[in-house]
Amino acid sequence: MSDLKSQVVNYTKHLGFDLVRIADASPLEDAGTRLAKQLEAGFHSPLTKHSPKERTTPTLLLPGAKSVIMVGMAYSVELDHAPDRIPGDQTPRGLLSRYAWGQDYHRIMGPRLRELAAYLNVLAPDTTSRVMVDSGPLAEKAMAYRAGLGVYGWNSCIITRKWGSWVFLGAIVTDLALEHDSFHGGTCQECGRCIKACPTGAIVAPYVIDASRCLSQITQTRGIMPTEFRQALGTRLFGCDTCQAVCPHNEPNTIIYGNHGEFRPHPFIGPTPPLEMVVTMDNPTFKSTFAQTAAGWRGRKVLQRNAVINLGNTGQPTAIPLLVKALRDPTEPVQTAAIWALGEIGMANNENVKRETQKILLDAKTRITSGSLHQEILFSLDRINN
Ligand code: SF4
Ligand code: SF4
């Protein structure tokens, strides 16, 4: 390894990153073609604004780019019990994706990557670099694959040897010429468990995710949640870990846990926040809890909409008073979710509960003026009656 590269690698590790590999900055031709095909098929993420060409051509992101430093930080943490099985606890809870348990990784990784970029300038003055943590246009997974950070899983995650796929990725595109790491290639065990387990059929083929069907995206998308995904959501409050949780590369006896305390669950909300807390939280509570994590970036209402749908999926009549409150929410996505959830609970329970939910919905119909909410009410009444 050249002196320059070993200085960069050592400093990256000193900053707390678990993985560092360096790739050349030539265009990612295969990934560009793949992303263009996905765009054509309508499988792309609505949260990604950049074209496949921009995402796969480092020199478009930084003129003169010569190298891409890819880093990884393991976010798996060991808990005393399974996150969704708290001994003796009956509280209805929502599942947070592991990446959103602790402090927002953008705030943990971003400053360290900027420090690394500054260090490049110490090593070689006049170096220009651009830092990216998920927020930039770079196709980070494809670049991580080229750099040999891990292999691709059929679930389209990058799987590392030590930490499985529970790893945050970040990148520095730089015009500094650094010795590149060799490409390893390879794939996962190709067992197909992720495809079978996906609740919405979003993994349409190995390595191909239809983002418009992926609950991870859907839980982050604002607005009314499409009806077809509401039951599949289950009690997922934000994100979805299913295709990673079933992957043999992530089995607890084959991986090691990360050692970053920042990614331990937030002390107040934990990995499975009580749904009542989410539905009733005000803005100051949101700011001191979810807004500190990666689950906060789409705002309070997205979480409340999801939590209301989660309550419907519990089928528990005890959720009815909370749903009545949610019916009075000023936003249509939350009201729609409440109408749907009342329909689910009415449908799943005895005559008394059916009558109670019907009455609530009929009362709401006399008060609510929106045509689309009327349609939702009729849809829920219909389900309860049948
Ligand atoms: S994150 Fe969930 S919904 Fe998305 S592909 Fe994986 S299992 Fe399917
Ligand atoms: S679950 Fe199986 S097919 Fe899917 S990524 Fe893991 S090893 Fe590959």
C-alpha cells in the first residue's frame, strides 16, 4: 500500500469508520444501465431526484474526480431481548427499522467525512473533495461494490463479511489520485429468502427492487398511503427490515455487532415506540425524540399516519379512542388512516365493536366534507358490514 493511501486509511479508521476501500472514479457503466432500466420500468425511488448518468458518473459530481473513498459504519447493536418482544409487555408498539434506532447517521457520519476531506487537504493541498452520506446523488451501493466493501444481495443491499448488511455507507469523491483497491465481485448465498419474505412483492427479481412497492420507501413517503399497502405494513412504523432480517448473512451467529453507542436505541422511544405515544405526540416531543433519529426527516405527520395504520393492523378495540382522536387530525393522510383503521378493527371483532366503529364512521361522515374522505368512510363501512 502506498504511503499516501495508508495515511488515508489509518485516518479513516481513527475517525471511527469500520470499513474503508478506495475505488477509481470512472463511470459505473453497469450500474448506470441497470438504473436506467429501472427508471424505464418505473421501479426507481421517488426520493431520488438525480438521473442514472449523474448517479454513476463521479466526474459529473466533481469535475476532475480521480478516486472515491467508500466508508462503512456498522449499525447493528445487541439488545437484551428481541426488539419486538419485550418480556411481559402488551403495549401496542410500532417497529422502527434498525437504521433509525439511534442517532441520525447523517449527523454522525457527515462531520467525520468532512474531517476526512479536510485531512486530504492537509496531505495534498488544493485537493477538492465532495462528501456524501446517502443524501448525495452517487449510487453508493454500486460504488461500494466496485471498491470491494461487500457483495450485492438479491435484496439489493451491500453485504459485508463481518457486519452483514447492517452497515451505513458514505463516500468522498475526490480529485486526489489514490491507489485503488481491487474489485472482488461475488454475490450473496442466493437462497431466495428475501424474495419470499417481502410482504409486498417489491423484490421483483434478484437485485431488482420496485421502490414504489417497497415499504421502506412507502413509510417515508408523505401523503395518503395507498390502500393496497396498508395491511402489508403490519406494525412497521418507519422503514422495513424484513429482507435483511431473514438473510443468512445477517444471522446473529455469523456477524458481529457494531460498537457505536450512537446507534443504540433512543433512550425514550426505544426500537419499538408505543403507538399511543406516536399518535399523540406534539411537536416539542417529536423534536426531542424522533427528530434526533433517521426516522424524523419526513416530519411528525408521516410517523403519525403510519402509527394509525399500525393500530388498525393490531385489530385491538382498545385502539378505538386513539383512532377517534386521529379522525380529528387536521391532515387528510392521518384522517384517512384513522378511517381505514376503524374499518379494520370493526371487521376483525364482534358485533358490539362492529356497531361502535360503524357509529363513529357514520358520525364522522356527517361532519367531514371532503369527497375523498367520504369514499374512505364508505369503503370502511362496507368492510365492516361484510
Ligand atoms: S425493505 Fe421490506 S418491502 Fe422493501 S424490499 Fe425489503 S422486505 Fe420488501
Ligand atoms: S436472503 Fe438469500 S437471496 Fe436474499 S440477499 Fe440474503 S442470501 Fe441473498
